[in-house]
Amino acid sequence: MSAKFHYINHACFTLESNGKTAIFDPFLDGNPEGLQAKDIKADYVFISHAHFDHIADAYAIAKANKALVISTAEIAGDAGNNGCQAHGMHLGGTFQFPFGKVRIAMAFHGSGIAGGHACGFVVDFYGTKLYYAGDTALFGDMQLLQRQDAFDYAVLPIGGNFTMDPKDATIAAEFLKAKYVIPVHYNTWPPIKQDVNAYKKEVESTTSSHVLIVKPGETIELK
Ligand code: NI
Ligand code: MN
């Protein structure tokens, strides 16, 4: 089954398939459609870590929709204490949800919450297979992810300063061997301003991946 990928802004996007919607790292500030938490319909809320630019609108959206928060144990616990339904997992853990399998992937970044760890997700959403790296540095074990759970799409931060920059995210693309790379977490603020067209050119000339540039507010169809 195909899925609709809607890029809201920054690192926030939704996947819609089979009448269900998953939102990743809800942060609605400055989105070009002017979406507010009350406008968002979601069944699942994925949170990679607790920095404000990934979690700011997460609990409001989860509560309004009675959606299930999927995150690391520390964030899931905090979500539960804030009135959300939550499923806690942790690094290297996998679980079969009604839509498909989720793996909590490593990420090298701050957690934003006591005792926590930032993470990424490998998600099979009704047959659409995607890796969302969250905020992370480049790390060599990205090479293992495709072997553990095959995926077609890799959603990668390319902004630099807080995460991989385009150069490191090109090596990440080489490691991940996804058919498609979707860049996120760039151009939101001056320190993470990047030339996404140059990134696309570099990835496509040095790896077998294609880069799908999705502008905030745009929707594309994923296989
Ligand atoms: Ni962060
Ligand atoms: Mn971030």
C-alpha cells in the first residue's frame, strides 16, 4: 500500500496510509500552512527526542486525538504523566504495531530528558518502509540498519550545527542504501541553512540513492 508523506516543517512530517496517520516529531512553529495542534489528525505520534523542535506540539496532538505516543521509555513515561497514551521502547528494540513493525534505531544526540537517549525509527507503515534518523551525528552502524529491516526511504537531517551536515549526510546515504533520501532539519534557522539542491547533486552522483526534495507544506506519494 502507498503512503502520503506530508512535510510540515523542520523535522516534522506525517505518513498517511490505510486511513491512519502517523506524525513524526511534532513541531508546528513557522509551518507555511499555519497548521496548529488542533488542525492535526493523528493516530500515532513518534518522538525521537525531547528537544523542543521535536516535541513542542506532541502531547497536545496526542491528547486531542487520543493517539498513541511511540518513543523511548523516558519520553513515553513523561507523555503518560502528561495524560497521553504511550508505548515505551528503547534502542535496538522492535515491536509489531497494528500498522507494522517499528525498530528504535540509535541516534547520537542529546535526549532532552533525564536518563534518556535520542533515537531514530525504522518503521513499516502499512508496507511503506522508512528510516527516520531523528537528530544525529553520522555513525558507522547506520550500515547495519538496512540489513536488519529493509527500507526504501531514509529521512535524514542535513542542516549541520546540531546534526549531520550535507557532507556527512552524503556518507549516511552511502551507508543506508535506501532507494530514496528525503532531507529535513535544514533552513529553519540561520545556523542550519544549507543548499539542498547541491546535496541532491552530490548524493545522486556518488551513491545509488535518489534525493526527493519536499518543501514544507508539500505532499508526495511514497511506495
Ligand atoms: Ni535535537
Ligand atoms: Mn532538532
